[in-house]
Amino acid sequence: MPDDVRPPEEPQVPDGVDADDESSPFGGQGTADEVGLQRLREALFRPSRAQVVVGVLLAALGFAAITQVRTNNTDNTYAGYREQDLVDVLSGLADTSQRAQRQINQLEVSRRRLEQNRQAQSAAIAAAQKQAQELSIMAGLVPVTGPGIRMTVTEGPRPIDVDSLLDAIEELRSAGAEAMQVNGEVRLVAQSSVQPAAGGLEIDGTLVTSPYVVDAIGAPHTLSGALNLIDGPVAQFKDADATVEIDERDSLDITAVRQPSTPQYAQPQ
């Protein structure tokens, strides 16, 4: 047999273990797995010096790794700055903050100015809409409702005089009538004309017949008083043998409207 080849050593049997015991891992019938399990138990409960050293080194390595991770997660941007450098940095931040505040103040001023302009525009639009509504009523372009009076004139044996009806219309306007219509068909405006016609009166090109029903919106008592003046419209109608009835109402609807027209000659200056 060569010198460098030796037969395998027989496992040493620990003290107190019977080598002939078949249940012992060192007995003649013990298997290699049982031997390995016994050695693992001895290594865990009775570690050698080398194992202790390796364990200490692994613990030190883990501590160093944790410390490095914590160091990397820490912001060290200003760690190496000198005191003057830090003062300069803080001064720069203060200047930036002041500039930002000035911009915010300017934006607030602009916002308030825009808000004021918006409110002024809204007020102007509201005023224009109100004026347009008033002009539409005066021009007879829209139906209206409100308190007023209804005057009904029924002809007698003679037809009523055109001037008497014109006087009644003018007295109602002077008393504050805001809208008027005749027989629910013709809306009376500043340009309205009244002419005699066969069988009745022609108002703005429309023939109306007796009884003539004039609706006027305004203060009922004031309008009624204007018609009953001495030698006023009511007296004139009665002189022509016509009957006159005046009814004061809390609510009156004027539904007749006129079509808008464009002036042919008048131009704004």
C-alpha cells in the first residue's frame, strides 16, 4: 500500500456509549444520517472556538451594513458647509421667499382688480338690461301687467269725436300711464295716430269700433282722477251722448304689442 493512502479511521465512540448497542448511532447498525445528526447537535450546543469567531465576524458585518444604510438615508447636503456658507444659504432662501411673497401680493392685487372689473361689468350689464326692458315697455314691444284702470266708452247716437279720445290718451300719459292699449288690439305709443274711419276709428292703421276699451297701467286712483277733471275727457264723452265706465283694477294685462321698426330719417348724433 502506498504511504499517502491510509485506511479510514473508525469513528470514536463517546464515553458511556455502548458500541454494541444497536440503537446507538455508533453501534454496528448505526447509519451515516444518524452520525451526522449527532455531530450537528454537538456543533450547536458545544460550538468550537472557530465557530464563535465566525459568528462574531458575521454580527459585526451586519451592524456595519445597517449603519451604512442609515448613513445613506441621511441628508448630508450641508454637512460639510462652513458657518459662513450656511449663512449665505439661509440668506439666499430668505431672498427667494421675499420674492415669492411679492409675486403673491401682486397676484392678489391683480385678482382684486379683476374682481372689481367683473363686478362693474355685471352692474353695467344689469343696468343695460333694465334700461332695455323699460324702453321695450315704452315702445310697446313686450306684453306687460300691473295695476291700472279700464275705461269703456260706448257711443250714443253720435260717433265720438277723435279729439276727445286723443285728449283721454294724453291725460293718461300725463298722469303716469306706462302702457296702454285699445280694444286689446292696438298698443298705444308715442307715435300712435288716431283718425276717423267708417264705422269707428282707425288707430295706427287698425280699425276699432265701439265700445272703445282703453286699458292703462299706472296708479289707478291717479289715472282715474286725470280722466274726471272738469271739462276733461269723461265730460267730453258725455257731451257727445256716450256712456263712460271707469274700473280701477289691482292687476291688468296688456297683451297687444307692436313690431319693432327702424327709423328711416332720424340718426343719433
